[in-house]
Amino acid sequence: MFRKFASAVSTVRLAQQNFQNIPKFRQISITNSVTRSFSSSPVFNIKVQEAAPQFEGKAIIDGQIKDIKLSDFAGKYLVLFFYPLDFTFVCPTELVSFSDHIDEFKKIGVNIVGCSCDSHFSHLAFVNTPRKHGGLGGLCYPLLSDYNKEIAKAYDVLIEPDGIPLRGPFYYRP
């Protein structure tokens, strides 16, 4: 597990140190070994130089339902990642790994936000369910609800007609 997200941290560090002229919005390439460990999702249609699609919605933060939006992270590094659904057999491991390594992300000034099309009530139950029962057992970053699927559509990760998002990480820099 650690190696999986240590590579993600390395990617963010590399971007911060060596690519100061990259656009403010960048999708992490899914063809390299770093993101292959995140998922096997295809590359999406969002272009590197496009402005990041705005988002806002209800999220689970520290066990409470709160409103968040992209502008809350203005001037900060952010990894926004999508995953299909709460309580599926693969998703908890990815979400838990981000949470377990949140201190490493914080050390390099990176915020994490997870997002799926489940309701904020489902997210709350997912966060509060113990890991041994298929839940997250707590989480150290916001879990954003995209119940109306507008955010997933804006980021071009929604599978139609199922209405389930693909896995996909997106990286923002200030």
C-alpha cells in the first residue's frame, strides 16, 4: 500500500519542483506507473490548458456534513480523485490509503478530496463503518458527494448510461 501512494507523493513533488510553468489544472497522466496503481481508467478529454471545472457540494469532513467548493482550495495544491461507488470491494483500499498517508501529502502542501456519485448520507455511513466491515473507519480528508452527477460530467469521468464515475485523479496547482 505505501509504495502505491509514495509514488503519488513523488509525482506531486516533481510537479512542484520541476514544472513550475505547468497550467493551473492538470490531469495526472494515467499511462505512467504512478497512476496505474490508482486505476486502469482511460485518459479523459479534459485538456491540460483548460480551466478546471468548478465544483461545489456536500462533503463529509471530520465526520460532519459540510459544503465545499473548488475555490476553497485557491492557492493550494489539490488532488481531486473520483471513484465509482461507496461500499464496493476495491474502493475502500484506495480511499483508506490516501487517508493513511495524509501526513505525507500535507508535508508537501497537498490537499486531497475524494468524490463519487453517492449521496453525502452514503458517504457518512461509509466513513463511519469500520474497515473490517467494508467501510473506511474514519477519513482524514473530505469525501465529496456528486449525487446529481454534474461534477463527474464536468470532469468527463461519468460512464453513461450507468451514471457511475470512472476512477480518475486530477491535480491542481496554485
